Amino acid sequence: MNYFQRQTRYVKDIKIAFILLPFVLLPLLFEWWLHIHETLLFVKYHDNILMANIIYIVLARFALLDTAVYIFSRSKHTVHVALMQVVLLYLEVTVITIIYYAVVFHIFDVFALFHLSAQLTPENLKDIHAHSFITSMYISTVTFTTLGSGDWIPQTLSAMIAVISEVILGVVQGGVFVAIVIYAHQNKNN
């Protein structure tokens, strides 16, 4: 049976996909609560929770990409409209993935997971520590885009696995996006 012929998809419309994508972030609310209110439990299972986060976002991302490809392949709009919808959907998936990893890095203390190797003035270093979520967003964005500036070095095995998974997701998403653009260009006359 052809992969695109599967009937078990739950999201078959691009309008619903745009609305449902942010719900991928919901498990982080429980985790944030656990981190604040059940600190001993969170510390005890720290590495397991981080690994569960990585597995969850990888599986969720592949489901989202599968949905985007399916929606694009079944679109009744012109190729240009369908391609624009997929571009916007991919942009949303990218932003959600970056935010997801940033929140995970922030919850697990970005400064415990990563070491800053850059030489900064004490004022700048203090400012970076005061804005740990922005720092987490920066690390997540640089990692996802595979820019890898090298100023933040993972300090734990869990952080290394998180970086590996985020880089793979960024590369795969870019490849799938290029494949969809090529597919649209080849089939624009159909």
C-alpha cells in the first residue's frame, strides 16, 4: 500500500494543522509544574525526564512532517497556494521545535547542561545568566539551524543527546522541505 494512501491520519486539513501544532508544547506545562512543585522527584528522575522529552519531540516532529506532506499531496489548491501553506506550516513546526527545546533547556538549567566557552566581560556574563530563557532560545536556534557557533558546549551526556536529536530534526526538516518544493515544481503542470 502506498504510504500516502494511509487512512489513519487524524489531521487531514491544513487549517486544523495550524491550530493543533502548538499543542505539541502542552507536556512541558506538566513538566514545568513538576520542576517547581515536585523538585525532589524531578531531580531524582532528571535524566529520564530529559530523555523522554527528546523521544517525545522526535516522534511528534515526524508525525507533524508526515501530516504536512500528506496535506500538501492532497491539496486541492493550486501548487503555489499549497506550497505557501506548507511553507507556513513548516515555519510553525520550526518555531515550535525551537521553543520546545528552549523550554526543555531552560527547565533543566541551561547553565548546567551547557558551558559557555566564549570570553565575555563580567557584565555581559551576568546579563546572560540573568536571561536564561533567551540563552536557551539562542542555543536551541543555533542548534536546530545547524549553525553551531561553538560558544555553548554540552556538559552532560543528556545535553549531547538533546543536541544530536535537535540537529537531526533540523537537517531532516530542511531535506523534506526541499523535497516538497521539488515535488511541487515537477508536478506544477498536473
